[in-house]
Amino acid sequence: KQEVTQIPAALSVPEGENLVLNCSFTDSAIYNLQWFRQDPGKGLTSLLLIQSSQREQTSGRLNASLDKSSGRSTLYIAASQPGDSATYLCAVRPFAAGNKLTFGGGTRVLVKP
Amino acid sequence: NAGVTQTPKFRILKIGQSMTLQCTQDMNHNYMYWYRQDPGMGLKLIYYSVGAGITDKGEVPNGYNVSRSTTEDFPLRLELAAPSQTSVYFCASSTGSLEAFFGQGTRLTVV
């Protein structure tokens, strides 16, 4: 059974510092991995999707890497801003039937001005 | 672009009552999913569907039912509401191995 873990559960950094968020998964047989942002009381916003054949994906200040063999993905957010404060969730899509996304527990980020 | 639309946004139910959470998508996606998110936790899969007429159980299906009569709609039914079903419910859709899109959620409280 695929398990996804995000450590730490919470993170606090001063504004301007780079953020490094970790995601690990137990089964490397995946189609892709997706990073989401969730603001309090809101839905999930897709940030980046990395296909299993890719090593990284970039969008603006965000960069996500994928190492399938070691079961790890890292989301980097450069030059953090208070507006980056949110919960970040990673999810993997395994080869198993239904292409179901399996989520980690999320990392709650606070960027202090 | 509507994307994935969920209704209602909020609901309070009494124990034993029933209700249907509505989900519709306008992207012609085959795959649709229902998740629940408890406070401070990740998302757990309740049910999913790979196409019209086909549904299957996820991690936590007890107390719920679904149907998928059209590509667009994937309603979630709670038959006898229990306090343990207090949660935020998210519907999502995708074309399979590509990006998943989520609705804004339904916040349900059972009292």
C-alpha cells in the first residue's frame, strides 16, 4: 500500500528565506506527483505536476524535484513572502487501478514578515 | 471556466439525517474522486469513479454511497449521518494520469 509522508508537519521561517518542503513515498511505481497549496478554509490549488519521467518542474519561484528511485520529492520556494503562508500537500498517483491520488499529511508553513 | 463545482458549501446535519453532496465538472474528465479532510490532516479517499457507470471504494467508504450516471456528475450520499462524518469533503476530477482539479469543498457538521 502506498504511503506518503511529509515532514515537518509545520514550519516557520522569516520573510526572504528559501523554503524547502519534503515529501516521501513508499512505492516508486507512480505516474506522477502533484504539489498543492491549501489556504485555511479553502480548497486545493494545484502548484506543480511532475510526471514520473521528469526530474523537476518549475513555475516562477517554485521548483519541485522528483527522485523516484529513492521515493522523494522536494518543493523549493525561493525568497519566501508572507503570502506563501499556507499548507502544502503532496500527492502521488500510483499505477494501481483508478489512478487514485494518495496524499501526505501536509506541511503548514508560516512566513513571518 | 467552472472546473469542479461542489454544492452546498456548508451544511449542518442532525444525527441520523441523510443528504447528498453534489459535484459536477465541465472538463469532460473520466476520473472523479471524493475525499474527506479532517482537521489538521491530509485527504482520505472515500470513493472514486473511472467513468460513467463505474464506481469503486476508496480508503474510508463506510457510511457513504456514490453513483455516476453521467460523465459530469458524481454525487456523494450520506444515508445516516453520524458525528464521525463531520469533516470537509472535496470532489476532484482528472483525465487519468494528468493533473487533478479540486472543488472548493463542502464543510459538513453533524450534531
